[in-house]
Amino acid sequence: MTPAEFRRAALQLPEAVASQHMGHPDFRVGGKILATLDHPERGWAMVKLTPAEQAAVLLTRPAGFKAASGAWGERGATLIQLAVARAQVVAVALEAAWRTRAPARLLREAPTRAGVPSRERKPR
């Protein structure tokens, strides 16, 4: 997968927008970062998964994926080496990250892909 393909996949998610944070392109939904590009260096990306989702990805697709270092990684920040990772797996990871960040209104409206459960949010 190329950085341009990662960008396109991220921006295909409902109401996802491109922005920038700490000198890196990022992708947000509802004002919350779900992924970054070129972090920790060019050719890499990061998706914000839950720790359980991260563990599942690392068990099933270790090539191209690794936990970020420190507390970020412990909380689910998952790094992707784009040249190694399969585009289909990256797309599923992006959707999972989107579902952890999207507003409840979008979650109710969004269809789910196989293997990516819809997250129910409790009303505030």
C-alpha cells in the first residue's frame, strides 16, 4: 500500500477529513484523530485501535503491523509499515479506528464490514 492509497482509504470513511498534527498528516472524524501518516517516519502510518483490536491484528497479521512504543501502544496505537501491509487489512484497521472515534450519529448510520463490529455508545 502506498501513502496515497492510505490517504484515499482514510478519506473514504464517512465524514473523515484530512488535517495535520505535530508535522504529520492526520485523518479525523468528529474532530478526533483516527490515523496519521508518515509517523514514525515516511512509509509508515498509525491507526488508533482499542487494545483488543490491536492484539487481534498483531496475532493475525504481524507483518507490517506493530504496537507503538510506550503508553500510546499500550492504549492501542498501532503502527503500519505501508509497503508490507496488505491494503485490505489496512482498510479494515482504518474502519475499526474510525468506529472508535466517530460520533454516535455516524455509528448508527454506517454499515459494517464483516469482522468489524458496530460499536454501541451509551447516551450521555
